[in-house]
Amino acid sequence: MNISDAAKRSGLSAKMIRYYESVGLLGGVGRSEAGYRDFDASDVALLSFIRWARELNLPVARIVQILRAMAHGEDAGPVLRAHAEEITRLVSDLEDKRTTVLELATGGSFPLTSGHLDVIRWRARRARQRLAWLEPNASAQAPRGLEDGNGFRTLRASLP
């Protein structure tokens, strides 16, 4: 079957299939006489496995390790356990971030020094100055190239 059919059957795009082939996840995919990729049922099964592994956020390097272990009759468990530990760390980090956001949402203070606040205020002032020409009745000049030749430098209130 061609790459389009393999993509439909595996749930991957043709572009991803080409990528997985280029990084070595697909062993020698057959070729037709015209040079087109010629996938068989085992290729589609492998592609489906790769899609499933990527849905679990397994990086390509770990998928390679799993496939290599499976091909040599070895246990892929250590690779999968390492990934599970990484997921546990990520979940813990996300829970910490969620807690911080909820604390801030309920009146907590941002962990900033006065130096941080000075930089934020300075950047806010600069942004207001750069956008001042957008304000109704602004006296600031529009940036070069935004004048229309009729003297319009501000957005009219009637505009949506």
C-alpha cells in the first residue's frame, strides 16, 4: 500500500511517516518499481504503535530504545518506568504551579523584588508611549508609514 493508505490506516500523516522513516523508526520500508514507499500490514502495525507511544509523550529516542529492546527479546520495562517517573515529576511540577496560580488568584503577592517591579513599570510606560498615537484625540505622531496622507493619526471613534 502507498503512504497515503498507510497514513489513513495508522492515524498518522504522510509527513510524520516520512519523518519517522528518516530517523530510523521504520526499518527498511519496501519500495515499488517506481521508487514509491510500499507499506505492508506489519509496517502499519508499527506505525500505529509509534502513534500510540507518541500519544503517551514518549520521545522518539525512547521509542527507539523500546523497539530495539523488543527486537532483541529484551524487557522494555526500564525505559517505560523511566518515562513514568518523568511523568510523575511533570505532574508534581504542574501541581506546584497550579497551587501558586490559585494563591495569586486569591490575593497572594507576586514574588518580585522592587527591581523587578521597576523594570515592569518602565516597560509598561514605554509600551504606552509607543501606542499613544492610537488614543482618541492623541497629539502623538503615528509611526512613519501609518499616516494616510489626510492627516489621520488616530483611530476614529466610529470604527468598530
